[in-house]
Amino acid sequence: MGLRLTKDVRQTLLDENEGFTTSTYYKDKNFREQRDYRIEDGKLHVRSRGKTSWADSHFDDEWVADEEETHRFLYKHKDELIY
């Protein structure tokens, strides 16, 4: 993809890839995390689940990605998206 990921281009990619989902997994000595990404309603939704080494260590959080996080995601996954 030779496009510059301007704000308008990012929004077009989000709109054209409605329903796209993917996951990432990271594991380290005292930390593990699975992130599920989905494009819905023109926004990137993120769910992060995992465990740390602390006593109350499980987490399960969801949020809508900000512009910077969306930019990084679209750049990283540009070969999987329709444009």
C-alpha cells in the first residue's frame, strides 16, 4: 500500500473494512496478553485480556482506539485490509 495514512485515508480504510477482526498474543515471564481487534461502525475496537504476576492479576478491558493507535494498527495490518 503506497497510500499515506492521513486522517481521511484511515477513515476510508475503517469504513471499507467493516467487520475485520484479528488477534495478537504476547507472553513474557510475568505477563501475558491477548488483544482482539475489530473494526465496527467506522472505529477500531480493542479488547485486552490477560494476566500479570500480581495477586489480583487478571484483566479484561475494552476501548475504542485513539487516532495514534488506529494509525499503528492500520499500518501494521495494511497487507490484510481492503483498500
